[in-house]
Amino acid sequence: MTTEKLISEIKKKQSFLCIGLDVDLTKIPQHLLNNEDPIFAFNKAIIDATHHLCVAYKPNTAFYEAYGLKGWKSLEKTITYLNEKYPEIFTIADAKRGDIGNTSSMYAKAFFEDLAFDSVTVAPYMGKDSVEPFLAFKNKHTILLALTSNQGAFDFQTKTIDGKEVYKQVLDTSKTWKNAENLMYVVGATKAEYLGEIRNIIPDSFLLVPGVGAQGGNLQEVCKYGMNASVGLLINSSRGIIYASKNEDFAEASAQKAALLQKDMAIELNNYFKN
């Protein structure tokens, strides 16, 4: 999917919501466990109930890999269902890959060609030759971990080296890589106070922002400092939406939670583009 298509969907739906499909079999409604593939049954119900309220879905691959081959098949069925039934949806493989060039090339093929995701999250620690293989794919997006929402982010990402925080060095350096226009960045909602400085470095890039909701991030603060003329934000919510209920009405309950976020996002969009 092109960036222009993503922006068009955001404006059409008045939403920049990304829903994380992080499926834990101990948390889904018990009646689904009778299905041949309970993970896919859960995902399908959530997708059908919420697709009109969001512009992206983000399966975290660890929640599928944990169940072995069956889990990987569930992931494959989920992405195939999205691509065939709702091709306007932007898909994110939250895989946090990143390795030497040859290995990264294979990771990129796995997610972009075999599974046909629109984007994949990538760790930048090993530098450009671990990221550029992902960037080589046309109309595919590489979402670089820049400043994450976890407490451990302060261990390295905000440390100052030669007068500049490490996450800022990551942002600056990544702009010099081949096909850098295909980059997006992960910036945690719990780090909203950093967004102004981040926007000074990457004013036009899309930011994937986890941490709104269950992790305590504030939507209004993120929009205040992170929104740009192309919107430039994908706000992710996982647990707060998909586990809204453990009863048979779980999909409807998820849609209600998603609708509340979408409504708030529509207000933020209106306020930003009105000014």
C-alpha cells in the first residue's frame, strides 16, 4: 500500500486507529476454543466488527509463534483474510526483526512476499545493512523502532553520546539510508513529551504509536505534538479493544471500544485541520 492510499483511508474513515491482534488463548472467550482454529476465529470476528473504525491491524508475531506451526498458520489465514476481504486496510507485521543483510533479506521476503504484509517493524541496532533489505521493497514500509514505550527504553535509547540522545542519532542516521522514504517509526505514546523534538528531525514521516489505553498513553498529547499535515500517526490499541469482553458479545464490545477511540480521533483531526 502506498502512503497516499493510507492517508486517503485516514481521511475517509476519520480515523488513524491501528488495532493490535495480539491473541492469547488464555484471554479469548472460552466458547471459541471449540473451533478448529480459535485464533483465526477470534481475529476474524474482531476484524469484521471493527474494520470500518480503523485503518490498520498489527498482529504481534510472538503471539502466533508461541503456538508453533498452528499459530503461524493462524497468522497466515488472518493476513490472507484481511488482504482479500478488506484490501484497504494497512497491515503491520509486528516482528521487530533486524539482522545482517542476507538474513534481513529473508525476513523481508517472508513478511512482504510470502505473507504479503504492507509493513514490518524492524530493530535498528545493527545498522543500515540490517534495514536496507527491507527498504528495497516497493510500496512496502519498514517501521523502525525509535523510542519505545517500555520502561527499559531509558536503558539505551535516551542516553546521550557525543551530546545527542541515541534515539535522535537513530532518526538522523536512518534518513541517509537508501529508500529512506519507505521508513516509518515506532514512538511510544508514553513518551509523548519527546514528540516535538522527534518531529523536528522527521517532520513528514508516519509514526506508529503504541501505548494509548492500557499502557497509559494520552491520545490528545500524542496528537498535539505528533500530528502533521498528512496526519502522520497510527495510534495502536491492542488489549484495550480486543479483550473488551470474554463473553459471546466480545466482537461487539470490541467495536464499541474502537468506536470511542475513532470518535476522539475524528475530533482531533477536525481540530488540527481547522486551525
